Amino acid sequence: MKYLILILALLAGCEDRWRYFCQDPQNFSKQRCQRPDCLFTQDCPDYLVAPVLEKQATQPQPVASEPIK
């Protein structure tokens, strides 16, 4: 019973929080999250919610090496 109360108390404190103001979808249309205002701080929504792999630099292809003689 103690554990149930503890779990319920911990869950009661849960809420949606966003690390950055412009990461919250409700703030996308606010002036602070629109270009050019967001470019200086780089917290434009497309920077913050874009897929990680899309922003990842392309990795160079491995070069086949000849065996050492």
C-alpha cells in the first residue's frame, strides 16, 4: 500500500515540459520562434524537432586498403 501511494504521488508531479521554448508545438507560431528572430539563438522549431539522422553529416565511405606485403 505504501508503494502505491508513493507511485501515485510521483505521477501526480508529472507534466509535459519542453527543454526549449520553441520545442513546444504550441509555441511554433509565436514571434520568438519565427525566423529571423530564432536564428541568433538557433532555437527555431525546425532545428529542435527535426529528426536526428536528417541533421547528421554524411559519413565518408571506407576506402579499401591493400594488404601489407
